[in-house]
Amino acid sequence: MDVDKQVAIFMQGAEYGDDALKAAMAKDLRERLIEAEKEGRPLRIYCGYDPTKADLHLGHTVTMRKLRQFQDFGHEVTFLIGNFTSLVGDPTDKDKLRPILTAEQIAENGRTYAEQAFRVLDREKTKVRYNADWLSKLTFEDLIHLSSNFTLQQFISRDNFRKRWDNNDPVYLHETFYAIMQGYDAYHMRADVQVGGTDQLFNIVTAARKLMTSKGVKPNVGITMGILPGTDGEIRMSKTLGNHIPINSGAKDMFGKVMSIPDKAMPVYAKLCTRWTPQDVEEFEKAVLGGTIHPRDAKMKLAFEITNAFYTDEEAENAKKAFVTQFQKGAVPDDIPEYKLKTGETFIDVMKNSGLVASGGEARRLVKQNAVKLGDELISDPNQEFPKAGILKVGKRRYLKVK
């Protein structure tokens, strides 16, 4: 495929908040592709992942999908586990100090990350590296030289730091090290391209490029991906908020959760979560916006594609059939989980302890939204003691057989 088509695919879903910057990154990427082809080598691509939690959801895989696109064109991809940057904690998009994890917690979480990533990435073509291998060896003198490339104003002017500053909340000095450490990762690996979310724009496009230039190497091209909203279609996907789509919970669960997103979220899911080409995404958007395809059918197509990217054809097809049977025909699924009721448990207790919801707050929110039923009875008090055995329905697709 020619260079211009590669650029279109690699820049699909990338956002910068500035058209001129996006054009500059696309230009740099095109030049880097031409240069690498002349040199007879693949581009060196990486994305870093801090193992702050053990389980990944669909939002985490947006950047992995981008890495896979580079792999499919024969480029060299590194899956970087930030076992050293995690000791600091990325302050990006945080309005308070991020908890510092212990080395043991990081190691435990990190063990699962790469295996989950191989649901998207080609295992045979992926390098897995750990940034403690080089960051832990930097001296205080090294840090002085690296930090001399930046001013305090560059950090304090960032929205998350500025908000805390204005609220008289503490901004700790070690938090400013994170961008420097991430920039050094790119320099150490001599990255041609660094992939991340739009919340990483400063770290990738400002810090890494400036640091690499100061060290006398060509700065990486930054590809910052749009942030995937959760199943509510509004707020970024988060396990804490309960609006996430796990990647290891089964094809039926994934298909059902994608079907639950609002219609307005379909275009961004098509851009960030599918294997479709830019042309495929454009045609899908036109069909949805132009009304030539029913929103339900469009969402079924989208749900099948996303599910099929993680599961086999048969599993995705069975998930589709199960959804049609359960929701379009009103049937209760046969394979719903069971839960043994304990004395004195409330509806909140049952929903939390069974894993139907991630938190008590989510349980209360769902009850308030009239989304919880026991049998045919609508539940209005989340603190009510669970009265009897029966089928508990939470939302449109979560069921629990309480015994």
C-alpha cells in the first residue's frame, strides 16, 4: 500500500485539538515512512502502559488497535510496561495526586497486561519491554540535565495542575518527573512513533520531542488517539464508573454492552474500536447519519465487528443470536449466574457482592434510574432488604438468579 494510504490509516482516530498540529504530525509521519523505506527498515513504534490495575477494558485497547495496524504493515511494535513510571503515577487528567503503588502491586498487575494485550496484538511480532530496565539506572545528575529542558511554567500551565494550584491543592514536585520519564523512554528506544491517548498530548508531543531533540536524535511522531466514552456515551470509559466493556468477560457480554451504547456514540466506536479502514468508517457514518440504515441494524453490525475482533466468528455469531433472542424477543437467558442470598443483605449488597455492579454508587444510580427489577417488580429503595428468591434484572442485559 502506498505511503499516503498508510498515513490515512495510521492517523485514523487521532486527535490533537489543533488542525495545524494534526497536519504537522501527518506530514512528519509521511516523511518518516518514506525515510524508513529508503533505509530498508520498519518504523519503531511503541506505546507505554502503566499497570495500575489488573484488568483491561475496551478503552485500553484503542491504542493497542493502533499498534496492531502498524504491525499489519510490517513495522516493529514495542508494548512497554511502565513498571518504573507507575512508581510515580501519571498525573495526566487527574485533579488530585494519584496513589503511588508499591513495586509488588505493579509487578502483580504487570503480569496480566501483556497476555491481555495479545487479544489485539500479534504475539509473535510484539516486543514486550519494561522501562525500569533503563529509568532505574538514571543518576541524579542525569535528571538535572533532562529537567533543564523544561520550565515550571510548562507544567503549572497544564489544566490538571492549574486546577489544583488554583484550589490550593498540593502539586508535588515528583509528579513533574512523569513527562520527563516518558520522554526518556522514547529517546532510549529511539522511537519513530509514540502512540497514546489525547490525555498524553503534552507527554508525547511536547516533552518527548523536546527531550529527544536535546539528545541529538530525531523526535518521535506523536499519534494521540481520541478517548473512548463508556457505555453511557458521555464520560470516558472507566471500571470505577461502571460504564466499561471488559475484554475478558465473554462474547455475549461484549456484544450486549456495545448494543447498549447510545446511537450518538456509534461513530467514535467505529473509529477507535474496529478493524475497519477509513473508507469503511466513513461509509458507516454516512449510512447512519443519512438514515439509509436503521440505527439498530447499524449497532448490530458494529457490535459484531467489535466482538469478532476479540472472539472467533462462531462466538461472535452466537453472541448476536443470543442478543436477538433475549432482547428482541424478550426471553430471559438460560445461562445467567446464580447467587446465594445471605441473611440481612440489601439490594445494594446483592448487586455488589455478586459482581453485577462495580460499586454501591453504581447500584444506587441504577435504582434511581428505574433500571432494577426483581421479577416484574420495580425496585425503588436500594437499601431495602432483599425479600425473596427470584430473577434480578439490572439494566437491559444483566440478570442474576438469586437463591
